[in-house]
Amino acid sequence: MFNKQLIQQFLQIKTPCYYYDTGLLLKTLFAIKSAASLYNFQLHYAIKANANSKILKSISEEGFGADCVSGNEIILALNTGFHPNRIVFAGVGKTDDEILLAIEKNIFCINAESLQELEVINHLASGLNKKVRIALRINPDIDAHTHQHITTGLHDNKFGLSWCDVEYFMQHKEDYQNLIVDGVHFHIGSQITRMQVFSDLCYVVNQVLDDLAKNKMYIQHINMGGGLGINYAEPESQIPDFQTYFDIFHQKMKIKTGQIVHFEPGRAIVGQSGALITRVLYVKENGDRKTIIVDAGFTELLRPALYQAKHKIVNLTNENNYMLYDIAGPVCETSDYFGKSILLPETTRGDLLAIYSTGAYGEVMASQYNLRQPAEKYFSEDFHEKHAEILNNS
Ligand code: LLP
């Protein structure tokens, strides 16, 4: 991802900053599109993973739909070129204004997560004299075997309708005259790396579809959510194995003629194409530990502090004499660490470190705690252009 020329350019800019490799993003988009198109699977990029407008434009230009979880995400999706009839809207806490916006903008589908929400959507749609397409987000009670904070498909998680709720809905569906319920939606968690979990999901979804059919509910759209994990330990492997992932669904799901399967990948699309570049401010010794203090903190990348996530970290400007370091940010919180006991070359003030795999849930989760300045964002082409400029002027 980083050659000498790029590192020289990083040395001249203010840090911390996000760096996005547009070439890698496009390669990843191409790979997932080709793999999904084999089975005619529909893709809705989960905007929450990275809502940088330039990235969104690249994704919409490649013909993807969008998965949104707020009214503002819907507005941004529309403004960055996503077609309304490829936008889906999920979330356990949609406000009335957000629902009205979704209806007025004629988005493809609202993924409803509770009986009360179904009543509210029906009521608001009737006020606008419209019929709204709905997918029932069903909680399948499956363990995604990922971090507990990003597990969403267990029965005690707040997400989705329980099977009891679905049964209630089926018995009373005549009461919801302004809803067209022809879809189901599942999303059981994020950063899922055990492929068996997806097979388990297919098994439950097949049962659900059978039960719905027995109750005369015709389901055309089956949205299997997102969740495919990426390799944080070896980001060099870069493009996730989309082929194996989609093959599982193709083989295990019992799809009937006319049914369409949808996915909402986020992390797997953008995760590897971003890196956080940070400068070493100080190297200090506390007892027997050597601690590198960098100029990025959990204000720029929350994942290590919130989920104990491990991102690969390298020193871009030194390569000799390896030793163990803890790497911490400047934020006044004890959890503000990017890693402990990390093997790095001897590191000194002014060195640049790259924190890999920060394209997903990095920039979007940033905060200004301690009144910190938002980090700058750069794209690979910005540096190519700069380099060309320098060459032209010399
Ligand atoms: N669909 C729904 C309904 C979701 O809630 C999510 C993610 C996705 C799709 C996309 O999932 P992905 O393909 O990116 O795994 N901040 C956490 C991740 C939170 C994921 C929230 N929902 C992290 O940094 O790991």
C-alpha cells in the first residue's frame, strides 16, 4: 500500500490523517460485484461503514444500492448518486420524521424491527395515502461468534422481530392496509469470520420461509444483511473471499423462482482500502514498558478501545532493531491505546506509523472529544497528482 515516494509525501502533511487507496477500493468493488452477479444477488452497501462522500460516489457509480440506518444516511445516499429504488432502511429506532422521509423519497424498502414500528409506518403511510414496501427484520437467534458488541442476531439483542411477533403480525396482517410486506431481513452481526455461521443462518432462513409460505405470506425479497469479516492480522490479503461467501448462500438457501436475495456488506467492501497515518510524538518508558505516544487517538479510531480490536500497525520510517512497544494516543482516557506489546522497529519522535484496515468504522466513528480537530482525509490519486505536479515543475 505504501511505497517510498508516498511515505516521503506523508512526511510533509499534517497528521493524523486517513489515507484511502482508491485503486484497491475499485478492485474490491469489482470482485464483490462479479461474485454476486453469478447468482444474481443484489448488493446494498452499508453506508454506516464509511460515509465519506467520495467513497460513496465511487460505490454508487458501480451500480450498488445502499443500506441506510438514519434519515441523514438516506439523504447522503441520494445526494451521492444512489437510486432511491435501491435504498433499504433498517434500524430499531426510526423516528417519525425519518420514516416520513423514507416514504416521501420512495426508497425501495423499510426493514421493520418491531410490531409497534409496523403500526407507526402503516399510520404514517396512510396519512400520505401511500403503500410502503416492508421487509420484516427477523431475529433468528443465531450466535455470530464475533465480539459481543457487534452481535445482533441473538434473541436477547435489541434487533429484529421475534418469531412470536411475526406470528402475531401474520394473524393481523389485514390491519396493515398501507404496507406491502413481501420481504424478510436478517443481520446477525459484523466481522464474522467463521463461514459455518452463514450456513447456520441459511438453515434458519429456509425454515422461516417455509413457515411464512404455510401462512400464505408471499416473500419476494430475502435480505441476508452484511457481516462478512476481513483479515485484520494480514491486511495484505486485502480482497475478501467473496466467491466462497456467496457460494454458501447459493448452495444452502432454498430459493424459489422469482425470489431475489439481497446483501448489505459494509466492512468487506471498504475495510482494507483505508489506513490511519499517525506521527510519533513521544517515546516514554513506564517501568518495564516502552510506550509510543502518537498524535491519533480513539477520537480518530475507536475500534481498539471499544471492541479491543487489533489492527496491524507498522512503522513507515524506520525498519531496524525490533522491540516491543505499547502504542497509545493523546486522549485523556486510560483506554486510549491502539495496541500493547506490539513488535516494531526502534521508534523515535517524528516517525510515521500506519494503522491498517481502517476503511470501515474508522472515520465514521470519529469524535471531537477533548475538542480535537477532525483528521484530514486523502485519496491515493491526490498523491499521484501531487507527484505529477512536482515532476512537471522540476
Ligand atoms: N446491515 C445491518 C442491518 C447492519 O446493522 C450492519 C452493521 C451491516 C449491514 C453491515 O455490516 P458489515 O458488513 O459491515 O459487517 N462499529 C463496528 C461494526 C458495527 C456494525 C453495525 N452494523 C466495528 O467497528 O466493528
